[in-house]
Amino acid sequence: MKKIALSAVSCLILLHAAFCQSTIGLPAIKNYKNIDYHAGTEIWDIAQDKTGVLYFANNDGLLAFDGSYWKIVPMPNKTAIRSMAIDSTGRIYVGGQDELGYFFPDQQGFLRYHSFKGLIPKKGTEGQFADIWNIVVMNDEVFFRSNEIILRLKDNKITIYDAPGGWRLLKKVGSTLFAEDKTDGLLYFKDGQWIPCCPNMPTVPLHITGILDYKKDSLLVATQKSGFYWLHDSTLTPKPTAVDNILFNDLVHNVKKIGPDKYAIGTTQNGVLIIDNTGRLIQHFSTAEGLQSTNTLNLAVDEDENLWLGLENGIAFINYNSAVTHIIPQRANQTTSSALAIFDQKLYVGTANGLYSVPLDLTQKDLSAGRGVFTEVGNTKGPVWSLTEIDHQLLLGHQEGAYVIKNDKAVPLMTRYGVWLFRPFPASQDIIAGTYTGLQLLSYANGVFKNEGKIDSFYESLGSLALDNNKDIWAAHPYRGVFKIQLAADRKTILRYTQYTQKDGLPSSLNNYVYFIRNKIGIASEKGIYEYDPVTGKFVPSAFFTPIFKDSTIEYLTEDSRGNIWFVNNQHVGVIDFSKASGPHPFSLIYFPELTAQTLRGFKYIVPYNNENIFLGSDNGVYHLNYSQYLKSDTRLNVLLSSVKTIAEKDSVIFGGYYLNHQEISSVQDPAQIISLPNHWNSFHFEYSSTLYAQKSNVEFSYQLIGFDKGWSGWSAKTEKDYTNLPYGTYTFSVKARNNLGNSSQPVNYTFIVAPAWYQTIWAYLCYLLVILVLVNTLIKWQQRRFTLQQNLQQKKNEEEQQRLSYLHSLELDRTEKEIIALQKDKLEAELQFKNKELATVTMHLVKRGGIVLGIKQELIALIQKLNIPDPATEFRSVFRMFADIEKNDEEWNQFAIYFDQVHNNFISILKTKFPGLSATDLKLCAYLRLNLSSKEIAQLLNISLKGVEISRYRVRKKLGLSSEINLYDFLIEVTRTGPR
């Protein structure tokens, strides 16, 4: 009875604690929906292999994720996978609907399914089962649980264990295998038999859903809706926890030990609960904290101690072991955070809706791990702009004015103007406040603040202030540049102020912020950091910061107690850490990709409380960075080659992401896996990733294609690379990864061969060589023939030249001879012409003489007749005889004929020869016709009448055998030209 009472009291105490808030800081949660991984929504089981790849049991098959790429490998019968387990060799055992077996990569790195269904004994109904809900690997044995049977695989044989009421659980804890039957309760396996765990007490009503290591001599047992129990010496004892009100009113699907003293509980309606070994609630993850669903079907802890949740509608990743956590003062109304301070053992967070505080346990190194509930500080509704601690007093800059925080309530100091921030004067009790309308002076004495009034003569909204070593005030206006303000001794009036813009060295009058950093006034601008040079009175680029930031935009600067400089550069958060040298620099430059673009635009702040607690304001609460943990992170940095594709006519995956060496999964490629591809498959797509799931944004990659690239590429977050139109040869694609701390992984290599085309093979080259030799030989012979031909041609040319010269000589001779002949011809023609003239003269002489003789004869006859001389014939006989002799003088004709033949190419001789029937008178007639004499002239020469001439012509034509159509003159010319027949 006493024990029962104590247990009841404990339960009441813990039940009250369950309503307390979990840790102040929550890790980041990343949700994956089915549209991200392109498979079924429900995730039934989760496992991780030695390379870091995660596997999820999904309704569409085996889902794999390597940090960048999702792959789905379906079962042969397209059944859903309900459970899985991975052994030391890398076999992925899976159980589905009426199917069980394992996945293992082939030589090309693709997962292939191998079924065990053929090993199940076929005796009655023993081998029948629906779904496999649990798989446990123990040494060289594998156990598969369905609702009806448990199948034990050993030495390639399957043994079946039936259950009276039906199996509900199969779990391994240490070296012991536990199962639960609806009828026999909790059992453990020993020597091939199932033995009751708690023979002296009933366990059937509990419906056990998980068994975990608790202490050396006891186990922690989780039930579906009856809370937790201790299992010790075969006895179950209830274990009260701070979340029993949830455990007794919800369904617990599964539990997982996530640390030496932490346990994760997956529920149906309340998401995931994290408790310690005393039962206290550490953290609670539900839809309010960012989960996409509260129904947790399964959960797993990866090698980096982060949580993966299999939900009814997707996957959730909780970056549980991260150095970055998220603090949200108002879960129901998440809003921006513009100010933060740790004061009086409390964390104060200023938001757009007011000021909130939560108690802190300052004995903890990581303050975000403390538990508590944020409460609103009274009288602070509205936007909070700043929190400043001065002499153990907390001042609040607010839209309504200036306040001091007293007993979780804001006490007004001035409420006329909105106040941006406060800056105390060194070694003084005076405080300057930047307001919406200028500067305000406050004084502090004996723990009391006093409003000294507005400093006149300067009306500007000043949200950025700094004091230099001369106690001059530097202020920046977002649109009007920078002001230097000198106050009077009583600080109530302005002696003078100077405005600085582009003409004074600033890159712009816009978006400048003033800071007192490294004992100097610095201006963070859109083009880097500028410092004031008192000698020239102008601003110049900072000699220290310019080599670091160049001319990039700087939005915030602050210096911590160790001299490290925290900054926001183009929305990237980083630190210049002087405690770590890097190369030639006495500092290290470290960026935090997890915080990129998380800081609040326009009202950024970083509060470096110490190395374990760095706070950053964001547009959704506050981010907490444990810098010491961040630097000590020993997360294994690795890189995986996810797949290799050829991108020729049709994309084809040639490597599936797994290396095999002697039928075991390896981290390096076996030479037997090196493939040779046809020459037209010479374009490739490589996909690679790193399994640093919690630091995905921190990882960059560098690659090279050995045999093609000359060196490593630059670092980039890109996780794929294409190469196109590679020449034939052997190539090795190598890729490595690094994180933002400068740590690099070992490279992963993949070797492949692009085979030469048929015209690039050794046989082709031998053929080319043979063809070349033949061509060379042909060329040589051709050259020889060409040389011989050239010689012959030259000889021929020489001969032709000789012939040409000889011909020219002969032509010259001919020309000379022709000239001589022409001269001779001219001479002959001249002689002929002369002879023709002579002949014509002689002929005319003969004609005239004949005419004269005829005239004398006729005159004589006329005279005789006139005188009527009797017997004139007798009287003039001698005279008429003389006329007759003259007319018959053949000697003159013979001389004429000779002379005529000389002139006219033997005309008469030819006629005599060709026509011997011609008489002397005929020949004379022909000769006279040749001379083209008229009939009258011929009559006179022949001493006949004109009628006689015609008769003679007729007689000659007849002798010559000429028809009337032929011209006698032309005939005589033609017949005498051809010479004798």
C-alpha cells in the first residue's frame, strides 16, 4: 500500500511537469513530402547502411536517399515494403505483402532483388503470411515477423514459428531476441525455442511496442497505451514519466534510444516526445514545432545522432545533434525578433509584438538546452527595437519610447518619441539615445535614470549610433549618409555636426551603418567597410577588412569579448575568428550556411554571449549557435557517386551507385566493374552527393575527369556534372567534398572506357598503315614515273624545240624563197606585162598595117573603078600580087606564134597538141580571141569579112566540140591552163 501511494505521488508530480515547456531551443526540422521523393506517402521503416545512405520502406518499394537524390526500387510483384534490416555485408532485407528477400547490388552497382520465398516449407498453411512487419538480423540469422508466423533464415534454410494468438512484436536488445504473442505475452528466443519472459505475471494486456536498453540489469519496455515499464529479473514494473498523460491517451507506435540517457517516443496524435532516463520531458515535436504530421509510424537515429521520422504522409528530418537551434518566444504567433539580452538569469527577446522572457539555468553551457516557458513582459506591447544593459539595468528601446525593465515590467523613462537604441558615454553617467526625431540625453545616478531632454538643432531618425574615443557621436541615416556630431560640455546642445556622403569618400549615401570596431569608427556599406581618416577628414576603404570582404555588401558588425568579429555579409552570417590561424592569416574566416538569409533585414543583430551561446535575430524568432560544438563537430565527411548516365541518343544509367569487390560492397571500384562503351556513347552525366544530411548547405564539391580535365574544378554546391563528346580513351571521374570549416573528404573515383570507333581500332590503324605504305609506294613509283615522264617530256620538249626551231628556220627559208619567188614572179609578171604590151603593140601594129593595106587596096580598087582603067588586073597585077604576099606572109605569123606562146604559156602549142584538127587559120583565130580582140579587129588581121569571122568562130567551136552554152573565150582560157593531156 505504501508503494502504491509513493507511485501515485510520483505520477502526480511528473504529470504536472508534463505540462512544462520542452527545451528553449529546438533543432531544425526538414519535411519531405511524396512530391519530393515521388513515391507513396506512408513510410513504414527506416534504416541506414555503412556508407550513410538512408532507406525507407514504402508502399511503392525500397526508397533510397543519399542527401541529394531519391531513388525508388520496386519489388518484383510491386508490393509494398513494410519492414527492413541491413546486415554487416550490406544486404538489405525487406518484407512485403506475401514476399520476403533482400536487395544487393550487381556488378554495375544497381540494387537487385533476391527472393527467399522459394525457401519457405510448403506444409499445409504454415508458409502462408500477409505482411512482414519486423525483420531482425542476429549474427548469421535473420528473423521475419508477420502477424501469423515468424520465419527464421539460417544456412539458406527457413524455419517457421507459429503463434497461438498471433505475433505482435519482434525486437532485438543486445544479444536477446524478444517477441510478443497475443496469447502467450512477451517471449524471448533461446536454443531454437520461444520462452516466456515473465512467467509469473500476465503481459498480454500491455501490447508491447518497444524494448530498449535502460540500465545494466534492466530494460525499458514501451506499451501501446499503458506507458512504460522496467523489465528486471523477469518482472515488469510501471515506470512513471512526465508524459504519462499523453502515453495513456494516445497510441505509441515505436520507441528509440537516441543517446546515453535519452529516448524518443513516436505517437499517433502527439508526434515525437523526447524524455530522459528519469522520465522528464526534454523536447516535444509536433505540428506546432514544424512536423507535417503527428502520426509517427517509425523513427530512426542516423549515424550523426539525428532523427528521421516515418510519417503517414511523408518523412521528417530533425537535426537533433545540430549546433544550431531555433528559439520561438510565441509558438502560436511566430514573429520577428529585433533585440535580445541575457539579464538577471533570464533570456529577453524583443519582437514585433512586445518583449518576452524565459528563466535560464546559467550553470548550463548551452543555454538553449534549458527548459522553460516564455512569458510576456508587462507594458511592452508593440515593436521592440533594442535591449541595452547599463550598470545592471536593462533599458528597452521601443516604438513608444524608452523603458527600464523592473520585475518583468517595463517602466517608462520617456514616451514622447520612439527610441531606436542607447549608447553610454565612457566613464560617464550620461547615455545618448537615438530616437525617431534625433538625439535624447539620459542620465543615470544612484540606480535612477533621468530624462535630460531632447538635444536640439538636429532632427533626423538615427537608428545607428557609435561613440569614438573622443566621445564624438557618429550616426548613420539609411538615406542621407553619415553624421559626425560634437556636443557641448554639458551634452545638452550640439556645437557642430558634419555630414559625409559620396564626396567624402563613402561609396553611397544609402544603407550605411556605423560601428565602433577594432578601436575605430567603421562604416558598413554596400561596397565593403570604410574607416574614417582624421588626417584627410574623409572615409577610405578599411585596410584590414577590404582584403576579406572586397566590395561586397556588409549589413552588420559586432565584436565579442575575445576580439572575434561577427558579421552579416550579403545575408551570409560569419565570424572572423582570431583564435584560429589560417594559412598566412592570423585568423580564420568561417561562414554558417545554416543561417544564410535568416537574419532580419534592416534590424539585424548578433549577440555573442560566449562561445557556446551566439544569438541571431531573424524574421521568425531567434537562432542559437553553439559555436564550440560547431567547431568540434566530428561528423564524418564523405562523398558518394550516386549514378552515372550516358546521354547519347537515349539516356541510360550505367552505374547505380554501389561498388562491389569480391561480392562485397566496397568504397572503391573493382577493376571488374570498369565497363567499355561504344564510341557513340561518349557523353556522360554524373550525379554525386554527401550524406551530411544535417549540413547539406555546408557542403561543396570539386571534381575532375582524369584523362580530360587538367585539374580539379572550383568548389561548388552543384551535385551534377556533364561531359559531352569525349574522345575515345580511359577516363576516371573523381569527386570530393568539403564543408565550411575547410575539412575535405577522400575522393571517390569511377573509371570507364570509351571504346574507339571501328576506324580508330588497332586493326583499322594497321589497315591505315598498310594503305599508307601502299600510298607511299605508289607515290614513290608515281614520282619515279613522273620524273621519267618529265625527262621524256623535257627531251620531247627539247626535240620539239629543235623541230620548232628547224621549222621556224624552214619557214624562214620558205619565206625567203617565197619572197624570192614573189620577186621572181613580180619580175616575170613585169616581163609578161611588158611582153603583153609588146605583143599588144605588135598586134595593134599588125592590125593597123592590115587596115592600112586593106585601105590602100580598097582605095586603089575604087580609083581604078573611078578612072575606068581597062584591064586593071593586068595593069596592076604586080601591085595586087604584093598585097597578096603581104596578106599571106606566114613568116610574120610564125614569129607571132612563138612570141605569143612565150607570153601565154604555150597557148598555141597546147591547142595544137590537144586539138590537132585545128588549122593554122583556126589557131590564129583562137590566139586573137585569147587576146580578147574584137571581131572587126580579127577580120582585119585575117583579111576577111566580119561574116567570115563568124563562120570561122563557128568552125572552131565545132572542131572543139563545144555546145552553144559554153563561152569560147572561157573554154580557151581553161583548156590551155591545165597543160597537155
